[in-house]
Amino acid sequence: MARKIAGDAWQQAPGEDLIFSQRHGGMIESRGFSRTFDGPIKRAGLRRITVRPARHACGTLLAFLKVRPKVAQAILRHSQLSMTMDSCTHGVDEDQREAAALPADLLGGPLIG
């Protein structure tokens, strides 16, 4: 989408496939990323959350959904599996998974996982 908006002003190296980029392509610095991340959060009407807690939430959700640790490591872009296991994927045991499904059952809809 950003590439389309930028048109001829787009400047990204060949083979560089970035999820978030500067307005006209290329990598953005971490401060710029936080500003970029805030936009979709605000438009969705969600409470502001920084990137780090969002990554932790993603790791926990991946664990809840029983995603294999190596796959979660790739999604979270960690160089070490231990980083994924120790700091981002908060363990979700079967009792917790069942408890999380109760509200969905009560509301009449299935819960993924």
C-alpha cells in the first residue's frame, strides 16, 4: 500500500521486503517504527500499547494456539530459541486453555485453539 501511495518516489533496495518502512521505502529507525505502529492501533480504537508488549502478547497468543516453538521463533524473529521460550511465550497449560474457552462457550461462539 505504501509503495502504491509513494509511486515513483519509492526507494527500496531490490529484494528488501519490509513490513514497515519509511514513507518512501527503506528501513525505519526504532523511534519511527513506534510512531508507525501507533497509527493502526489508534485507528482500530485500541488502547495504546508499545511494540515490546505487543510482541509479548503475540508470543503468548502463539503459545495459546499451540504453535511450535521454532515457528514462533521465526515469527518473532528471535535469533535464539531460548529467547522465544524464556521471554516472550508465557506458558499456557491445558487448564488455562480450557478456562479461556469458557467465555466463548458462554457467548455461543468457538474459540480458536
